[in-house]
Amino acid sequence: MSDLFERPPFRVVTFGHINPIPLMRENILSFFSIGKKIALDFLLPPVCLSCFAPTGQAKLLCTQCFAQLSFISEPFCPLCALPLPFSLDPPPTTLLKTETPSNPASPCPSCEQAPPPWAQARAALLYDEAAKKIILPLKYADRTELAPFLANILAMVGKDMLSQYHALVPVPLHKTRLRQRYYNQAALIGHSLSKVTGLPLIVDGLIRNKKTPSLEGLNRQERTIIMTDAIHINPQRQAALLNKKIILIDDIMTTGATLTACCQALAPLTEYKPAILVMARTPPPDIARPYKESLT
Ligand SMILES: [Zn+2]
Ligand SMILES: [Zn+2]
């Protein structure tokens, strides 16, 4: 766990054989940092990360914005992370030995027919208008302060999965895109998630050496063709990735073509299929409306 979560704001100063001055200094600095926070909250009151309405606490959503998010909860397909129709059938008793999905539901018919190259997938949200308001500003508008908030959500929804794997690897950006954006949003989320969970982040484990156009609006087949051979292992991180159980981190999963390319790149290095943990899953058009309506 990050020391941010574990370290109390003050420590008890004891005058034994320990020199008290460093501890006193730290306490005074802590006091001033709390004072600075109070002053900052007074001058710039905390606002919602999505709509900028005043909130009682910084770095959170207001209750209205939070209520609009469509969290994906069980039952969902353990392979494509899409919501499944609710069933009263008992979960299957036989599960894979080394790749136990945290979600015991059976895969959806589409994944049964053509299983993806990963062991399991989890998405926190359906990619709807409310999700776009907290994901796209991180991607396109330098709102990097959203990354820790999104990572906290991933830590919550991916809790079972995170306890089964060895390391986090973000989906890479091509260096040209990285130069334009200055950061990889998946890596920022991964960095915050690593701080919260303690799982190591291999930030440059994968590299994208083929400059691909935007995949927006393309179907699965078109995306697969574009992404073929686009992602490779970073030779300098080969040892770190060897035989590791990897969780691939991304912001949005649409058809899974990019994540498939990542899995194919990792396959020669590890016998374990990676897991996928993403902030939001684009629902097929036919599922989006009934699912949203069932929530209202
Ligand atoms: Zn709000
Ligand atoms: Zn599925």
C-alpha cells in the first residue's frame, strides 16, 4: 500500500535514545501542510471532478455525477466484461486452475464462440456519456488529476483480480502520440493504481512501434488489421515480464483489438494469459439502451 494511505498525519514524539528533532520537524511540517490544505480549501474550494460543482472533499465526484455512472456489476462476462442477463442458475463449480476469474459467471455466447487471448477482463463502467466526462478529459485535456480517482475505482472493482497477478502493464502509445499528449493516460492510471495496490507497474513493458490511425468508428475486423504487429515487448523489460502474471491497464475497451495485440506480444514470454482491467467498456449498440433503461 502507498505510504500516503498508511502514514498518519502526526507521529508521537518520544524522548528516549531517539533524537526528537527530526520527528518534531516532521510533525511541524505535517502541521503546516494541513494548514496549507485548509487555506487552499478556503481560497479554492474543492469541486466535483466532472461538473465542477462545489463538493465537501477534493478529488471526488459530486453525488449527482457519481449517481449517473453505470457501474458494471455481476453478472458480467468474465472475458469481455459486458453485462450479462441476470440468471438464478448456480455458478459453474469447475474453474480454471491458474487463471481463476474473479467473476464466476459463464462467458457470453460471443466469447464462448471466439474466446479472446486473455484470461479474464473487468471494466468498471459502461462507456456512456457520464463515463466520457471523467475519462476523455484525462485523455485529451491534460486533466491528469483524474488519474488517481479513476485508479481508486479500478482498485475497488478489480480487487479480486489484482490479488491474483504479479504486475501492471499499461497499453502503450506510439512515441509520436506520446510527444503530442506528453503522457500516456493508461500509464498514469496504472501509476496511481500501483501506488494504491503495491503491485509493480512496468510502465514501458510494451512498446507501440507502428503508428496507427485513430481506431474510432472502425469495426473489430478493421481494428484487428490495423493493430496487427503494432505492439511489441520492450527488449529491456524482457526479464521483468518473464513468466509474470500481467494485468493490462487501459482507459477504454471497445472491440479489444489493441488489447489482443498486447496479449499476442506478451505470449512468448509467459505461460499465463494476461488479465484486462479497464475503466470503461463500450457496449454494443443493442445492449446500451436496455441496460441504461433497466437502471432508471
Ligand atoms: Zn458533479
Ligand atoms: Zn463475453
